Amino acid sequence: MNRFRDRLRLRGPLLLLVPLLLLAACTAGPEDGESGPWPDRAPGERWQPRPGTGWQWQLTGKLDTSVDVPVYDLDGFTTTKEQVSALRKAGRRTICYVSTGAWEDFRPDADAFPKELLGRGNGWEGERWLDIRRLTELEPLVAARFDMCRDKGFDAVEPDNMDAYRNTSGFPLTAEDQLAYNRLIAKLAHDRGLAVGLKNDLDQIPQLVGEFDFAVNEQCAQYRECERLTPFIEAGKAVFHVEYELSAARFCEQARALKFSSLQKRYDLGAWRKAC
């Protein structure tokens, strides 16, 4: 279940009241993580963030580059090549957020997705689950998005909506369908020299931890399931984690003990953050 999507559906009218342009809030660097500047990658080499690496996740509003952390996770379509280059020159790594499991009617490539691939809505206006069984049709579409990430200079991708089989997608998806699709996503990223994160999909971590370079999770503390992400930490891979409804005081002690890279964020994922 993609709880972030469900919460947004319930709180959507309230979110319309939240300004997209937010002022920068508290900034913090990693406790035990990495720091820049980063060397250029050698051919065939890809970045893999370590546990404790500090990060910022911003998908809406004017980009705030003043946050003093080594990693920025940004929208792949709206972030420009020049912004990525500037962050790299400032010693930052960058993660390219793109949806790989759901269609978005507001993206410039929306018309490239055949209508028969589109399922039920996923809780966001203008978004619908994709039939992830259709690997032949989806592979070039996802590859084109990853090409965009690579060409803009991103170091990694954060593929979203990676647990369609646990949702009411409109298709009879199975766990095996999801594993096959998620493995294809990892391969497409790695073929382009990009690191790739596993987004949520806690049930399949044991099968996928070896094929993904880090994890991104929403609300594991609220739902008391953070320990399910520890295989990534044990493998020396970062867990980038956010909570929306819990204050930092309620989850940061556990997050630090687990060596997570944890933030308190607002649902709009603007610039505001509070780091553990």
C-alpha cells in the first residue's frame, strides 16, 4: 500500500493552501555519512550512498540550494541540467525523481504511453497505475526517462510507485510481476551508470536489496516497520527516510540507532525540512 498517496488523497484540499515557494528551514549535514566534493565517475562505475548520508528531498517550489547536505533528491523533469551542474560543482550528489509505476498526465511524455497500459487512479490527480506486466511496451518509455536523468547529469534515480501489486491498480498484478518489473528498473538504471533506489515496497526488500543501491521510504516509523529496511543498512547502503505526521522528536532516536538518513517533511515536499 502506498500510504503517501492515500494520505495525499485525504488531505488534498488542505494541500492546496500550502504555498509551493517555501523558505529554507533548518539544515544539517550527515552524522556518519559522505561529504563532497565528488570525483567524476569512471566508465561503468556508479555511486552508492552509505548509511547516514545526509540528504534533501524537494519536488515542488523554487529550488533551495542552500541546504548543507551532500545529496539532493529532485524532480527529474522540472530540474534543469544547469541546476544539476551547479549542485555538482558545489559538491552535491543528485537523485532524479521519476515515476516508473504510474502514468502522469502532466508530464511532457504522457502521450507516449498507450491507453491500454493505464489503470486506476493512484490517489494523485492526473495519475494512474501502469500495467507493469507489459514489459516490452514499458521498457523504452522508462529508458527514455532514465536517459533524461543521465543526460542532465544526475547520479541516481528514485523510481516511484514501485508497489502497484499491493494497490488497487485495475490489473491482476502479482508479487512476481512486481519483482520482474522492479528488476528491469534496476537494470535500466545501471545500464546508464546510474544508481537506483528501491521506493517503499517493503515486502520485497529481501529479494531486491542486492539489486538496488539505496532505499527511499515514507512513514516507516508511523507504521512501525522501519526495521524491515535494515537489510539495506547491513549491506552498507543508505536508507533515505521521511515522516510527515510524526514530529522529529518521535522518530529521530530510532532513526539514528538504525543509521537511517531521516527527515521530517511536509506533504508537498517543498524546501522545508527538519533533519534528525
